[in-house]
Amino acid sequence: MSYAVSSFPGTLGWVVPKRGPKFRRFAMSLPELSPSPDDRAGIDASILQRMAGGDKAAFAELYDRFSRPLFSTAVHILSDASEAQDIVHDVFLALWEKAALFEPGRGSAFSWAVTLTRNRSIDRLRTRRRRTDLLEKSAPEDLGYQASTADGAGDQAVAGDEAVVVRQAVANLPAEQKRAVELAFFSGLTQQEIAERLKEPLGTIKARIRRGLLRLRDSIPHRL
Amino acid sequence: MIDERQEELAALAAFDLLEGGEKAQFDGEMARNPELRRRVDELRLAANSLAHAAPSVTPPPALKDRVMASVTSRKQAHAPRPVERAKVIPFPVIIAWAAAACFAVAAAITGQLYINARTHNQVLIDQGKLADLELKSAQNRFEAQRLFHEQELAVLRQDSDQAVAVAKADAAKARTDLVAATERMRRENDLAQMKISTLASLLGNSSQAQAVAVWNPAKQEGVLSVAKLPSAAADKDYELWVIPDGKGAAPIAAGLVMIQPDGSGRAVFRADKPVAQIAKFAVSLERKGGAPAPAGNIVLLSQ
């Protein structure tokens, strides 16, 4: 029997059996374990490191890990799948070109990719002529899921563990904080525009965004 | 230490909702406060996790092919090189390098001072040239103004001369008109003051004889015109008399009156003495050569 010890930082205790039928049977009896948030961030960081060396296989792996949430975010902001594809294409090219410039100490690779996606999507949104109509389509006050975690098994499988956790955290927010935070992230509106949209004073909106985001920070595991 | 206001701004920054002056001020605070910077990073992580909350949409398989095809020709940015550990340099080498560095610095400073001095000198020269140009320009402007004013002055003088000439001509004409008017008035006045008298015949045998006397008291002269008066005898002459106004005033001799063969006669006469006002005129027949006082018969007398 031989073991492959992962070289990823923070995962020295993770032992992957490479060969051996007995160990395979033993391993198959263990419950399915997903990497922890820190592990996921570490894996992403090591992929970026390999990408910086020109490793296209690593790039493909990163694409498989990030494309769904990035594409979903872009579609949700733009309400246009075709434009969302352009955005995601440009984001991954930027990740490839600037992989060597990524600083793990400043945040996760996923967070970096989401920032790129969101900024490009909102820029695209703001240049459209029918901005008001599109904002009404793309920024519903409710993302459409309930506080219950009883999502269908299929949806959970498609969404992934991270999505389930985050959706649960968002659904658990007080309604007014949830609306403020969702508009802040997905709508492309300014602070003042969000306040006008929700018909609340600007100071109230700022406070709701602050409280909602602090709750999310405390609810969602670090480095998701 | 982060207060509530900073935490609120950090949340907004995590969503890239800060703009303008608010953003600039917060960026400054972050630069000075590493803890605040870490809070923003932390909240941005939480904010970006919302990407997982978007309704899940599977990207089309063709998108991956498109992305993979695009990266083939793309260049990658290079990471900054790590700082290498400094090597140990011997002391004499350090001294030599220090001396060379000092010399280089001194040379650079001297060179810069020289360049500055040359530049300053050139600037002064350029300023001098500019001042000269400005002076010439000012002189040209003054000369142009002087010529313009001279021309204006010449025009004014010409206009003035013309005006004077016209005024003089007008004055001369006025004087002429005044003289003419005065003369006219004087003549009219003289005419108004002239005495015109008709003299009737006192001769029984020549009753048709008559005369007209016109006297100008201003000039003290007059004209007598006679018609149909018989000629005087060879030893006789007709003599004109001016009789002043006033009781008992003696007639004043006014000269002889020569009669033509046809009985007409004309004489311009003056009184021997000044006469203020004439009452009558008379013609008498006197001895040849006339008399100082009327002695003969009166043949004509004004009415």
C-alpha cells in the first residue's frame, strides 16, 4: 500500500490512499468528506500557483471549480446569458494572465474571481440604455428561495455545499437586511439608488447593509 | 480600533459602493489603519460569498472550449522577484565604492548646478530678448498713436481754418449787408426828412410857370427844377431864396437860377447859412449877379 500525501498547505493530515484493495474498502466505508472552507481556499491558491507557471490543466481545473457560481452571478446581474458568457470568458482570461499577481494574504482566489465578475457585470449593466427596465428584471427584491434548507436533493447536488450554506445564511437574515444586501451585491445600484428603491433614508440603508454583511460574515465559514 | 462609522464604510467598501470624496477619504483611513484594511478584506470575503446565493445556472459547455482556446495565445504577467540576500562586501571595497559614490554625487550636483546656471542664464537672455521685443512693440504702438493723433490734429486744424474762413466770410457779408442796410435806412431816413415843395407862379403874364424844390436838411442842399419861366432880361437874374421857419426869419440866398430858352431850369443849391427848418422857397428877379437880400419882385413862391 502506498499513500500520497498532499503537499497542499494546511492539509498535511489528509492521506489519500493510492493503491490497495483493503484500504479502498476501508476508505469506501468512510462518510463522504468535503474539503473545509480553508482547504478549498488552499486548493484554489495552489491551482493559481500552478496556473502562474503556465499549467493549462490547472486552469481547466479552476474553470470547473469557479465557472458555475461566476456564471450564475453574471446571469443574475445582467439577466442575459449571452452577455454573462462574455463576462465569464473575460474573467477567466484575466485570472490566467494575472495568476502570478494573486496575493493569498488579501483574500481567497474565489473572492478575487467574484470581484472581477461582479465589477465587469455591473459595468456592462450601467452602460446599457434600458438600465431601469433591466434593473427591475435583474434585481428582484427576493432571490426566490425560502429560509428552509429543505432544497431538493438535485438542486443541492447542482448548487454544491457552498451554495446551500450561503443561501441558508442569507435566508436567515432579517428581511430588510436581506433585501439591502442582495441589492448591494447584484443590482449595480448606488447607495442612493438603493435607498430610493427601498424608499428608505440613506442612513438606514447603510446601517442595514452593515448589519446584514456582519451577520453573513459570522454565519458563513471563513474562506468559503 | 474601528468605530461603527468605519465599520459601516467598510461594509460599503466591501460591496464597492463607496464613491467620490467618501471613497477617497476612506481609502486614506485604510492606508493609515491596517486593522481597518483587514476588516474590509474580511467583509469583502463575506460579500463575495453571495455569488453562491445566485440562482444556479450551468454555463454552456462551449464556453469552456472558448475560454481554453483564448488562453493559448495569452501572455501571463510575471510575479515580482523575491529580494535576494545581500552578499558580504569587504571593507576596502566599501570605501572605494563610497568614494566613487561621493564623487558621482558631487559630479551630479555640480553638473546640475552648472545646468541650472546655464538654464537660468538662458532664461535671463530670453527674458531680455522678450523685454526688447516688448519695448519695440510699445514704441511702435506709441509711434502709431502719435501719427494717428497728428493726422487727427491736421484734420482738426483744416476744419478750424475752414470754419474761420467761413466765419470771416459770413462776417464780411454781414458787414456789407449792415452797411447796405444802414445806407438804405439812411436814405430812407433822409428821404423821410427831405422837404419837397412846389412853387407857383406869381407872374400875371406867365401863370404856367412852376417849380419844384427838394431840400435835404441833413446835407443842407437841395435841387430846384423850373418849367415855363420866361428868360430874365439881360441885366437881370433869377435868384432863389430859402425862407427859414420862424416868425420874422429873413430869407437866405441860395444862388442864381439860370433859365433855358424853353423856360426850363435846374439848379442845385445850398443856403448861405445853415437852416434848421425851411418854411418856404421863393424865386425873385434881381439885378444881374444877384443880391444879398431880396429886393426885386417874387416870381415863384412855394405854397
